[in-house]
Amino acid sequence: MRSNRFRTTALAATALLAALSLTACTGDDDAAAEKAGAAAPAASSSDQQSSTTGTDTGKTADDDAKDAGGKPNAPAENAAGTSKGSGSGSNSGSGTSNGGTSSGNKGNTNGTPVTCTGDNTKVTVSKVSRPINHLLLTATNTGNRPCYAYHAPALRFDDAQAAFPVLRDSIPQAVVALEPGQSAYASIGLFGESDGTDLNKSTHLTVYFTGKSNSGSTGSPAELKLPAETVWGNNGFVTYWQSDMAAALAY
């Protein structure tokens, strides 16, 4: 009986030793695993981001929007570029406006009207078919300011001593004002019925301009060559300056 008890005790001790040995091995394995886990570096955030980006390669914000059932996003406007473009256009327009002068003013800075004279107008004389025995005077403003064609032109045929009569009934409602390039008109009735055959033949005509006060001439006169075979009488007339050719030829 004593030998069996010793044997049983020995077997129990052996089993206990085996169990302790197995536990020690398991513990060593767990410790080794923990030690290995601690030694392995954790994945960095950048690596994780790279991995995520890698899976979405080739996919744009527009694709995301399409996947969500929406429309592709419009590109944002470059505010600086838009502003620069607008400024450039404005400066170009401004630069263009300040650098040139208009053909109407020809560099005139104040536009103050002056009196029309032979210095700032081009005067021509021509024969017209209607009314018969009439000539037409045309004075065109060639200056760089507006000018006033006051009253009626004073005429001298060749070396005639007396001024040619002015038709008072032709006074316009307002003084004729000419912008650069515009023209005034006056018609010349060469003779009247009472002149009969007492007519004068002339080849040249001097046209004088009058000022606002209508007292004498002002500025330089215009020297013109008359149409061939021009004759005139003492009962002829010249009209006041008109702004319209038809108005001048109505007398």
C-alpha cells in the first residue's frame, strides 16, 4: 500500500511538472509574440494615405460628382485674371481716347465759336440751272472751331466801286453756325428785270465776311474766279447766309 501511494504521488508530481513545463513554454511563446509585435513598426499615416490614394488613381472630383448623381464641378474663375483683363481693356480704351484727337475738333480744346472768314473757310462759286441767272456761293468751315456765318456776304465784281445789293427778305431765323466741315450757302441773283441790257461782264469775284455787328468786313476775303460769261446788273442781289442750299436758292 505504501509503495502504491508513493507511485501515485510520483505520477502526480510528474504530471504537475509536465503541466508547469507546458505553461512555461506557452508563456515564452506569448512573450516572444508580444516582443515581435512591439518590434514591428506601425503603418504611418502617410503610408495609409498613399495606399488610399493608390486605390482611387485616375478618379477626379468630376467623377465623384458623377458617381453621386450630380454634374461635374465647374472650374473656379480666376478673380485676379478677370480683373486684370478688365483693367487692360479699360486702359486700352482710355489710352486710345487720350492719345488721339477727333476729326471734328482737330485738336481744338475749347470749341469756342469764331467768326467765319476767308481764313477758316473754303468758298466756291458755281452756276446753277435753276433759278436762271443765279450763282451759288458755298462757304465750308475748314478750321478747327465752329464758326458763325453772320449776315450776308459782301460782294465785289472785279473792280466795282459799289457793294452788291443784299436781299433783306432772306434774313434767316437764326445765325448760321458751322461745325468744322459744314457749309453755309448764299445765292446771287445776277440782275433784275429793270436792268435790261445794261449789264456788266466780270471774271472775278471778291467775297467779304461781316462780323456780328455788321459794320464792315472782318478777316481775309475770298478771291474767286467766276464762271465764264458771267454778267451782272445793278439790280441784282445776294442773300443772307443760309444753312440749307435749297433755302438759298429759293430767292
